Amino acid sequence: MRFWPVSLALMLAIPLGSAFAQHDPDEPPPVTRSPAPTPAPSATPSPSPTPVPTEADVTEQVPPEKAPPSPAEASVSWTALGAQAPQGTSVISVAFGLSGLPQASFHYAIADNLSLGVAGGFDFARYVPRGGFNAAASVAASLKGSYFLDETLHLGWRADVGFLIPEVPDFAIIIDLSANLLAPVNRQLFVGAGLHIPITIGIGNGAAFVWPILVGGVAEFRVLPPLSLFAEAMLGPAFNSADGVFVGARLMGGIAYRL
């Protein structure tokens, strides 16, 4: 029991030494860092309201409408003497006068500016009044076309090639070339100038070559959208290889209907 003081001293010395070994009194105590404060969540901005378009904004966004065509421009969808009917449609025309009683034609538009057809009739002077009444029948293949110089002014052309069976000569080949320049006065009336060259090549008894060059005025009146009345008045020299030069004329009036 005499060793208990020593034992007690040893028991106290061990923890005290350990404490002194862990902390040096000359060193500053360790700094304890507190955790950084968590930042408060930022407030989510509320979406700005979509502005309601005003009447002025709506007006600006709407594209301007195309101006309607003029009354004259709106009517040039077809003419009997000039512009051809739209593709896939047909035109029938019948004319009377010098020199046809009557002259008829049928054309089918294979394109907006091109038509194929046939023409025929009964001729009595072949555009030379001096020839008097000389009954003849004619049949020809016909080609018509048109070209617009601007939105309203248009040029129509036509070429017929066929044959004529008159009393004298025995047989004749015919080549009819024509062109009309038309301009609309209003939605119904068209006026212009025309050129017609009806060539006749006679074969057999009394053979001759006749070549009139006729110029003048033309007019067309639109009665209904598919129906037109037209007139042609042309004069000019008629060259005849057998008899010289005579006065030639084309004085015709007729009706045309678009199918």
C-alpha cells in the first residue's frame, strides 16, 4: 500500500503529458472556420406580358393587296382577231363579205398563244373585185398565234395553207397570211390595224400568180365574255402575173364564239 502515491502520480502524469504534447502553449490556438452561409435563392423574374398588337401593327403585317387590273386589261383574255383563247379552249368564227360567203374557221388552243385549226368557205372574188363573181370552194389548215407587246396591246397573226377549187383555173394553192395589232378602248371594244396577204397560185387552165397586199383597220366588240363581233376593212394593190396590177380589197364582218 506504500506504492499507491507513486501509482497515483503516474496515473495523473500520463494524461497531463499527453495534453501538453498535443498543444504547445507557445503556438496560437487553431482557428476554426465556420461554414460559408448559403446564399439565398434569387427570385425568379416573372415573364413579361406579351404585348397586345395594336391596329397599326396588324395593318403593317398584312401585305398590300395587288391592285385590280384596269377595265381594259381585264378583258384581254382572248380576241377573235388578236390574242388567242386560253390553252385547252376553242374558238369558232364565221365571216361574210368580200371575199367570202361565208368563211368559217375552227381553232383549238394548244397553248395560251398558239392555236391549230381548219378553215374553209365559199369564195367569189379572191379579194380582187375586178374578178367579179367566180364561185370557188376553199379548204385550208390554219395556225394562229399571238404576242403581247405590253399588258394590253397585242399582236395576233394567222397563216392558212390549203387549196381552192374555182371555175378557172382548174385548181389553185392558197397561202393566206395576216396580222392584226389590237388595243382595248374599254372592256368591250378593241380597235387596231391589220395586214392581209392572200396568195393564190393557179394551176392548170388559166394558171396565174395573184398576190394582193392589203392594209387597213380592224375592230372587235365583246358582246358577252365568250362572244365577239368583228369587222375588217382593208385595201391595197393586187399583183397578177397574167393581167397586171389591180385594186384588192378585204371587207369582212363576222362573229366569233369561244367554247
